[in-house]
Amino acid sequence: MTSKSLDQLLANMDVKSQGIYVFVALDEVPEGVEPFATVREFEGVTIVISEDRAEKAGLSTENRFARISLDIPSSLESIGMAAMISQTLAARSITCNLLAGFHRDHLFVQVDKADEAFEILRDLKEQAKGWLPN
């Protein structure tokens, strides 16, 4: 992907609410369970799974987060995007667990602050549009 400025990336991101997800620490992913993402660590595996799938599988739903996806015309080598978003949300005391995929970034924020995070991201997009040269 062609390199773009941080302002261009922010101005062109598409913010989408994706529902409630939970983080669950396990020794192994149970058969038949389809997580959204997995992270293998020395202690075991952390899965990120939609709350409804976790409930159906009998998994803990204690660590709940709202997932917000950012469709951004960027690459995995883009500089500053994650930092800008994390800092902006942190300034409002909003958790930002970021998972970068090849095609989009996924933010996991506190459920009770999801609407606020969504609006902050949309405002950031609009501000960035104003920073671009005409």
C-alpha cells in the first residue's frame, strides 16, 4: 500500500461498531470454539471471542470489551496511527486494547465507554480532514 500521512489516514478511516467481545485465558482453545483472535503466550492462550459465542461455549464472559473496527487505507508499516488513537482515548480514560490486522485495526474499549470512544474517533476523523491541505 502506498504510504500516506497520518492526517490522511485519520481523515479516511471508517469507524464501525462490532459488538461485545471477551478476552479469555485458556490452556488450549476448546474444540468447536471459533475465536475472533488468539494470542499464544508462555502461560497458555488468550482468545478474543464474541460474547454470544463465549456464552454458548460455556466460557467466562467476565472480561468484556466493545470492539470498534477501523477501516483505514494503510499498511502494517504505517507510523503513528496506533499511538495517536491510543493517546487520544487514554486522555479520556478509555482503555484501548488494539489488535492490528492486515486489512483493518480493531480496538477493544470498556463497554460503558464504547459510545464515547466511537464519537471521539469520529471527531478525530473530522479534525484530520481539516488538517489536510486543500
